[in-house]
Amino acid sequence: MRWRWKTLIIIATVLVTAFLGISAYLGHTMTTVKRVPIQGSPADLGLQYQDVSFQSRTDNLTLRGWLIPSGNSREIIIIVHGSDENRADPSIDTLGIAAALAGHDYSVLMFDLRGHGESGGSKFSAGYYEKRDLLGAVDFVKGRGYRSTGVLGFSMGAATAIFAAAEDDDIDCIVADSCYADITEIMKREFSARTRFPGFFLSPVLFTVKLFYGVDFPAVKPVAVVPEIAPRPILFIHGADDTFLPPDHAARLLAAADNPADELWIVPGAEHVKSYVTNRQEYIDRITAFFDAVLK
């Protein structure tokens, strides 16, 4: 009988250890960024620019980017890329958007979020800590004398913009392209397909991520903080054919914001963060009209 109890205790210990080990490994994988090399520069589109670096707010990570000045413009747009990409994301054509904004007399700051491109850090938090990077960018442009600041964010970059603007009213307006309302909804749907582990592992994985890395993914709910941004306006843009992040996320954010100045544009035929490449001219016309109304 004693031998059987010892055997059961050993088996239970092995199983618990394996369970915790797998959870810790999946948590590490979930928060690790795969860096993508930067391809191209504003010079490829004939734009004058400066290589710049600045610190994230609070934790002082070094972030790198490009400042594209436009004449004597005192209005600036900060472009914030999505996860596993960088400031020159070719799938979105952020350089093309930057060139169009510069052509409308806006200065533009493009930079790499933590763990991406050429910036410091190595962890992904879906906007939880990335908001500090955007707040550092806001501090940087204020220090350069810009008087009005708009933000154009894509997916995680859009969520980052909402979190940052909820804390700092120096962000005057946001264009939120393909933003999620609640990141855990995506995690629950994608977890098993991406990890090949059953869904019951997700809760312990999220626990280990918070324990080891301080990232509280269940708190990454832009829909919970977006009401704090009013009366500053948000233009929500979402692809009608976005199967990764259905358009109802944008509709829920709009409803939660409860701001009459907000707008929603559902782009026919566009997939996730593909609204600009699907309809370039209307995209630029809409965002510049929005920025003009607020910043100029």
C-alpha cells in the first residue's frame, strides 16, 4: 500500500511539473516577438527624413524610427504598426501612407514598437506595455515643438493608441484601423490551432505570463477604456472581409466610446489591415479629412 501511494505521488508530481512546464513554455512563446527586418525607407519615395531614437515612457526602452518633417507643419501623425511587423510594414504599405500624409502637409513619425524592428525589448503584450512606447513617442514630438498630434494605428497599434490616449490627452485624435475590442477573445479562438494544445491550457498560460512577465492579457480590452477618450474623436476603420478580426469589434468599440464625434468606416472587400491597399485614394481622403477637421 505504501509503495502504491509513493507511486501515485511521483506520478502526480511529474504530471503537475509537466503541466506547469508546458504552461511556462507556451507563455514564453506567446510573448516572444519574431523580429522582421526593415525593408525600404522614406527615401525610396523621395521623402526627406531623419533617423531618430527616443525612450519609452516609464521603463525607458530605446525606440527607433523615422521623422518625416513637412515644411513648417506643426501638426504630426504618429503611425503605429501591428504585431510581428515594423514601421515599414509592406503588407500595409505604411511608407505609402506616410508619403500621402506628408503630401497633405503633415509631419509623420514612424517608429518600431518594443521588440520589433530596431527598437529595444523582446516581449509582446498586445498593447499592455506598448502604450508606453507610444506615450514616449508623444513626449518626443512634444519636445520637437509639434503642437497637435494624431495617431494612426493598425491592429495592435490601434489598441495601443486607444490605451495611450485613455491616459494622455496630448493625443488629439485617433484613426484605429482593424482594432480588437478584447484580445482574449482572439486568444481563446486561436490558442489550440496555434499551439496544438487543448484549450484548457490557456488559463494557466495566462497566469504564468502574468507571473513571469507582468503581462495581464485579460486586461487588454480596448472596449473597456475607449470611453475615457471622449470628447476627442476616433475614426474606426475595419475591413468588411476581415475573418481574423470580424467587423463587429469595431462596432462594439464605437458603441462603447459613445462619442458623437466618432466615425466608423467598414471597407468593402478589405481583409485584416488591408483597407488602404484595397482602396488607396478613398482611404487617404477619409483619414486626411478626419485629421484636418481635428488638427487644423
